[in-house]
Amino acid sequence: PQENALVSLLFAGVRRRHLEYGDMMLPFAQAHVDFVAQTVKPLIDNRYRTKPQREHTHVMGTSMGGQASLHCVLRYPELFGGAACLSPCFQPSILQAVLSQPQRDDWSILCRDTKIYLDIGGDMDDVKVPLLDIMDHMTSEHWWNPGYFWLDTALQSGVEEMRENLRKVGLEHRFVKYPGGRHNERAWAKRIDQPLRYLFDCAQD
């Protein structure tokens, strides 16, 4: 009873996805990636007619899901050949982990044709994210929560640091800026074709 009370106190108010998509040193985040790699992917490959090889297997996420997607590639490079991170929230551990990748025994797998897509919106130069976009409230779901107009701007420094770290270790990546882009599903849906085209080698517009 005493132990249960302590656990309830520690995690009160913490959303589960913030733990599972969070800093890659967290056991919750590692367990989430293990579940995707060891349970979800085999289930999909067994149930559907897929191309299971790493060059055909990619992960994609937005915000903290972008961090979780890159975590999948770093933890299981033999399974995932690429990651798309839209408006990603990169935390210190994953930024540092990228710099240490060349020291891995399986570095040759990770650096072989791994593809990473990064993008970010927010305030850029003279283009600012509007405080309100009425179209964000016109959707049938979550019309009451249009996302955070300030968040992509706040995440820019982490994305720039990740971009620099990827360059330092020689991991292929594509980086795209979307001036004025908001941090919500509507903004990501407008550009979802870009990461898909990049990961699957389709012609870019």
C-alpha cells in the first residue's frame, strides 16, 4: 500500500504518451519502441502483404511522436530504414545519442541508406504564426483545440541542433522549413506528402 501510494504521487498528472514518446533514456520510452519493433511490426508483416525489409520500413510522427520515430531508427536500425519527424520535440538524450552513433558496433547498418526527414514551422523572418486561424476550428474533431500557435517556434532550436548533429555523423537527412506553420494536425496534413515522397524515393515537386 505504501509503495502504491508513492507511485500514484510520482505520476499524477503525467500523460502516458509523454512518457512513451519522451526522452529516450526513460524506461517507458524504451518499452514503447520495443513494443513497436517486437510486437507491432511482426503482427503487421504477418497479417498483411508487406515488404518487411528495412529499406521498405519507415516510421513517422509529429511533435513528441517525431522524437519517438527517430528513437525507433536509432534503437532498431536493422528493422527501420528511415524516420519522418514533423515539428519534432527533441530532448537532450536523443540529441546526444545521435553524436555517439558512430561508436556503435552496428553503425554500418545505421549509416547504410538510413533516411531521416525533419521539418518545422513557426515564426521565421517576417512570417509569423497567426494567433488564430479560424479554419482550425472548422474540423469535426478537436475543433475546440486548434494546437499551439507558439510551439513550433519554441522547437526550432532543438530541430536545428538535431540537424547539425546528423550532419556531423554523416546521416542522410532532408530538412524543410514551413514559415508560419502551426503545431497541429491540419498543418501536418497539408505537407504529409513531402516526407512520404522522400522516404519512398518519389519525385519531389
